[in-house]
Amino acid sequence: MEAEGTNCQRKKRTTRKEVLEKKKATENVIKVASSVNDHLSNFPHFRHYRRNGLYAHLSSGRGNKLTFFTKQYIQKLLKLNMEAPYGPEWPAEEKIKRREMVAEEARYIFVHEVSNKDVDGVSELKEKERTCSCEGPIVGFVHYRFILEEEVPVVYVYELQLEPHVQGKGLGKFLMQLIELIACENRMGAVVLTVQRANLVAMDFYIHKLRYTISAISPSRFDPLLGPEKTYEILCKTFDHEARAVLEVR
């Protein structure tokens, strides 16, 4: 009996050690991914967008290094696009988003519209896979972070915002494809995001066009009784078995 007890204790210690090692390894994955200065560097062909009459150049940014102008721009675009879906909740939510957008862990991809006179230059640079120096005005952005969600390393998309005149041109899908590539490149198990239920266009875009699913951690799935009281859903697209087991509905 004593030997059995000793073996049992040893097994528990081994299991605990494995859990701690796994947690440390997962946290290191997040740390390494967050330390990359420019996630676009591994995807040079995604630096430029030329479709449906829209010409754009993409650049990277960090929340704690945003210029005053960029902060103002983000605030205005968020209000333009999100005030209606949030309704009476917007004033409180706007304050939260202002804090979130300048956090050190916030990562950005900015979309700069390129004027017609610079289109030929962009085409040449695209072929050579070089960085464009003809950045025009910002017309949209993605705010994303590398975080742990239920102990799974994920890219969490906080915002995908585009100005009305560049919507409907395939740019949103292009940006989400890039985010998914960044997630896989950096060993993330999934891409996760939150969508307001009242934002029917966004719900349709993610679920039907991009094949995201309502996550097991979304209020409507996690707690069916309280879920209907919430105004949002958490969506996900998983890339491995572990993430699927935790984040998708079984």
C-alpha cells in the first residue's frame, strides 16, 4: 500500500510538472508573437491591395506608439461605425475602447488608400515585394492581440473597421485572411472576435462568408439562461484539435 501511495504521489507531481511546463510554453508562444515588430514582414504580398477599384497599402502599428492624429482617426471611425450597433451602451463602451486602443499589447494593421497617381508605383513595388513609401490617408484598420483564451493561445480581433466608401470591395475578407495567416505563423490555436448581435451585416460576414462559428465561450452557448441578456456573440475559427475542443461547441 505504501508503494502504491508513493507511485500515486509521483504521478501527481509529474502531472503537475507537465501542466506547469505546458503553461510556461504557451505563455512563451504569446510573448514571442507579441515581440514581433511587423507581422506583415512575412507576408509581403499582403502589403498591397488592388481590387474592385480600390488601391491600398497596409502598414503595421502598436497601441502605445500611435500618433495623436491616428488616435483621433480611430476614435472617429469607431464612433461612425459602432455607435448605432451599441445603441445606448455606446458612451460607456467608447470609453473602454479608447483605453484599449492605446494599450501596449494592442497590434494594428492600417489600410492606407493610394491615389491614382501612385498606383503604378504600388504595382512595381508589389512585384519587387518592397515596402511602399507612398502611404496615403488611413481608411481602415484591424486592432488585434495575442492572448490566452481558456488557456489556448489565440489572436483576438478587437476591431475591424473600414470607412463606408471602401466597404463591399473584398477588403474585409482580405484583412481577415491576413489575420488568420498571422495567427498560424505565430502558432496560435484560433482567431477569436466579438460581434454585436445588432450588427447583422458583421454577423453575416463572419459566419456565412468567412465560416466563423459561435464559440462555446459565447454567452448564448456558455449560459443559455443568461445568454439572451447579452448583446454580443463571441465567434471563433480554430486551427488545431486542442483549440477546437475548448472553443467550439461540442
